[in-house]
Amino acid sequence: MATVQELQSEALCSICLEYFKEPVTIACGHNFCRACIELCWGKAEGNVEGNFSCPQCRETIQERTFRPNRALGNMVELVKRLELEAAAEASPVPLCTRHQEPLKLFCQEEETPICVICRESRDHRSHQVLPIEEAAEDYKEQIQSELQKLKSVRENVMQMQLQDTITMKKLLEKIETGKRCGCEGIRPTTPVRAGAEESLSGPAERAAEGGGG
């Protein structure tokens, strides 16, 4: 598997020695920035034979043609991201993705860290900016205040939940007590009814016995 260093070497234009910008491939198979090869061949337009050569291998090119190399362009973007991640890991201070400078300032309008180059750009020139350490202290105080509010709200909610639990428990106890009282009030009526039926059936049975005698 290719290392980052190997990929970096493959992503460099041999003319400008920088990362490819709009990489193109010429007839011999070598790659260059589009602007670099156009500039190089533009200088050679006045030669007698009208041929062009590859700046890298010096092979003669019959026609000044090239084709875009999108795969190489994608690889260059990948190498840039890997390089940025490696730099960010090595540096104790995060780097600006746009300028590769430490993020030492904080833009209050956009609420984002910026570097010194961003500070002078049109995007942030009119904005109020603080050193990142001061902004961190301000936000730390705000966070502590918000945490205190959340803690108070949480305590109130827990108190309400506890009160609701107590109220529900008392209500259930009342309902259970009412059920028991109702059942105890009904029980004495059963023997009374049985006794009444017995007292009513007694004379009738005795009358029937007398008539039979």
C-alpha cells in the first residue's frame, strides 16, 4: 500500500513542482498542470519543425493535444486532505483548512475559529474578533451558566415527579381502603336474609304438618 509520501510525489507537477491543478495527460503518458503545459508549449510555438516535446521525457509530440486526468485530480485532493490531517495531528493548535495557519482567533459574528489570514480577508475584516483563549473563557462562563439553569430545571422536574408519585400512591391507598370498607358493609346482610327466610318457612311447615295429622 502506497504511503502518504509516495502519493505526494505522484501528485506533483514536474514543471511547477507543486500539486497538480487541472491535471492533463499528453500523448507520451506524462501528466502536468494544464496551465503549465500550455505555457511550456506556448513558448515552443516558434520552432521551425512545429513539433512539441514532453518537458519530462523530451519525447517529440506531433500534435499539441492533451486530455483531462480526473482520476489524478481526485488523488491530488485526497493527498491534500491526508496532509492536512497529518499536520493537524502533529500540531497542538488546529489549523485553518483554507490557509494552513493556526486557528488563534475567534470571530464572534460567525462564532467560528479563524486564522490571522482569515482576519484580514473581506469575510471577517469588519467582524469583531477575539483571541481564541479569551473567547474560550467567555464561552466557558456561558456554558457554566447554562448548566446551572439546566440543573435547576432538572431538580424542579424531579420534585414534580416525586410529588406526582406521592399523590398517586395516596389515591391508590384511598381506592383500596374504599373497596375494603364496601365489602365489609355487605357481608352482614347475608346471615340476616338467611334467618328471615328460615323464620318465614317455619310456620308454613308447621301448618302443613298439622293439616296432615
